[in-house]
Amino acid sequence: MRLSVIGCGYLGAVHAAAMASIGHDVIGIDVDEQKVSALAAGSAPFFEPRLSELLAEGLRSGRLRFSSRMADAAGAQVHFLAVGTPQIPGGHAADLHYVHAALDGLLPHLRAGDVVAGKSTVPVGTAAGLAGRVAAAGAALVWNPEFLREGWAVHDTLTPDRLVVGAEADAAGERAVGVLREVYASSIDAGTPFLVTDLATAELVKGAANAFLATKISFINAMAEIAEASGADVALLADALGHDTRIGRRYLGAGIGFGGGCLPKDIRAFTARAEELGRGEAVGFLREVDAINLRRRDRAVQIVVDALGGLVFGRRIAVLGAAFKPFSDDIRDSPALDVAVRLRGLGADVVVTDPAALDNAAALHPQLDYARSRDDALREADAVVVVTEWDEYRRDLSPEHAGALVRGRIIVDGRNCLDSAAWRAAGWQYHGMGRR
């Protein structure tokens, strides 16, 4: 099937390459000519495991192309809208101007019977406002939200845990759903649930899922605050809770909290839309979820300060991690960089390292010092802070190896990802977040 993907950022580039890998003929469209040139040359504009291989395979096969001309999307049977929806400057609501601009550019090139499939995360009610314009061009609009985890985006696209398609309850909508079934036939045949809903429900699924995940993370971080005050261990608490099948262990990792380009902005946009609908009280708890999350960054900084006896000025602190999560170079709303910047503001000599995100971090925060290698960051450090749980820090770094490089044996485990007993046994002052 011939597909177009409008918007070749994180979501769109992955979706285009993944769809080509399962046999579709895909054209990716983006207004950024530099990004298009890079993708057309097989160079991913961001770090994502397996994406470079999929790009190379798709380009080599001829099933994948990229263009900055919207007219090149003409002839596709399905057009996926995959543009960004950031927060509006100075506010919490989603900025939809990229969505509207993409549709404005696409409308003149639609044919009767085409399907426009929205994948962008939008406030509920957005699709209803777009559907009439798409129908006037003889096409049908469906909403097909994405559920990608950065670092696992290729896997999540090729082997999703569910597919959701929202459509109008009419003949055109039914036909469009059938077309999406063809697009995702390989996943459906492999047993992936295919859920058909109305447009509003499909929009709500993504926002509600992110709100729930954010709530779960902030819940265990709230418990970490209680654990610190009472002398309990939040990691053991999470293990015990996780054995309850009603709760589960995933996303019960206490620590510095969540960041990135999805959860923070999505829960704020979700709250803003609820308020516009006159139901702000229904999701008022999300404000506290957000507040708990941001408070964990304050707590991480305070733990470092306390560990150094309050003497931070001029002390060398190695910050291990810059991306908001491992297997990514995404620094949007990164707790790691937030902590590094705050420590630098207190007068510390902060050096940051990360396997993938250093260039992005240096462009955003040139005031920080950066080390290309983990060992260069550790050398002569008075304290070490783990803020992104890359394997290079979580699993592959031993207390003995680090001890031969650092000046002061203080380690702050901002992700509660280290073997605390092993580090203590090696003579380190280990400080977790709600963890003994």
C-alpha cells in the first residue's frame, strides 16, 4: 500500500521507516529540508536503536523516500499526520498550529477515498474539528494514536501492544477502518488487538494512558518521600506492591522522576483541555502528579548538597547522564540536565557525560562542562550523581573502577538503579532516593 507520513520528527521518521520495513511504499514529508536531506541519506536525526538500520533497508529497497514537497504525498492511500504538538509558549495547552498547517498543505492533494490518519497527540475534540474539512475533499479522517517509548520506538511500532483507530460511525468511517486494518495486517495477524472507537475516545486513549503512567511514577515517588522520613526502603516497597496483580511492578521505579517530550507536556495539556470542557476538577490530581515530579529534582539536588556537607562551591561533581532516559538522545525536560544546571548554579564544577545526548545538551546548556567518556567525567570528582540509567552506569560501572578515578567516594543514585550493598561494601557513601 502507498502511504505518506507528514512530519518526520521522532514519531514520523520511525513510523515511516517501520511501515516501509513491512512492505509498504512510504514517502515521508517534512518542511525542514536539512532533516529531509539527512533522512534521504540514511542518517537518523536523533538516536533511536534500530532506526538507522531500518532507514538504510527502506532506502535501499526503494520503498522509502523523503521529500520537502507536500505535492509528493499525492497518490498515497493513507496519509499519517505525525507532527508535533508542543505546549503553547507560556501555557499548558497543546499548540496545534503544526497539525492545522500540515492538514492545510495536504488538503489540495487528497483524492476521493483517501484516508487521513492522525497520529499526533492532540486534545480531545481536535479530530471532530478536522473531520469536516477532510470529508469535503472526499477523504475520511481516522485517529490512530501512537504509544511509542523512546528507546523502544521501532519495537513498539512493529510489535505494538494494541492498535486503536477512532472513526466516524458512517460508511466512510467503516471503509477507512478497513484500510487501516490492511496497513497493520502483519501486526493484527500476529495477535495485536485492533480496537475501533469513535474519534474522541481514540484521542483520549493516549492522553489518559500518559496521565495514568505519570500518576504511577509520581505515586511511588510520593512513597519515596515517606520512606525517607520513616527510614523505609522504597525499592523494597515497590517490589512488594508490584506482586499485587492489580498494581504490577512496571513504572514503580522511584527516583528523580520523569521528563522528556511526552509525559510532562501531555498531562499538562490533558488538564488544560479538561478545564476547557468545564471538568478540570476531574483531573485536578494531575497537578499534584506534576508537582511531585518536579519536587523530586529539588530533592536530588538537596541530597547532593547534604552529601557534600553543604560545601558545594568549587567541588567537582560528575553527572552521569544527560538524556531524560537511556537509549535516547532526547534532552527535552530532562531531569538529568535540570539537576546539573542547578548544581552549577550553586557554584559546583559540574561535568556531564552521556553516551548519546552530549551534543544536544551542549547546544542547550553551554555553561556546563562535558566529557566524552565516562572515565573522564569521573576523574578527580568529589561526588558522582547517576541521573540516567544507561547500562554504562547502571550495570557496567563497578565501585572499584570508579574508586580508582574519583577523589571523593560519594555516589548519589538518582534513579535507584545501583546495587547499594555493593557500593557500600566497597567503601562508598551511597545515597539513594527513598532507598536505604
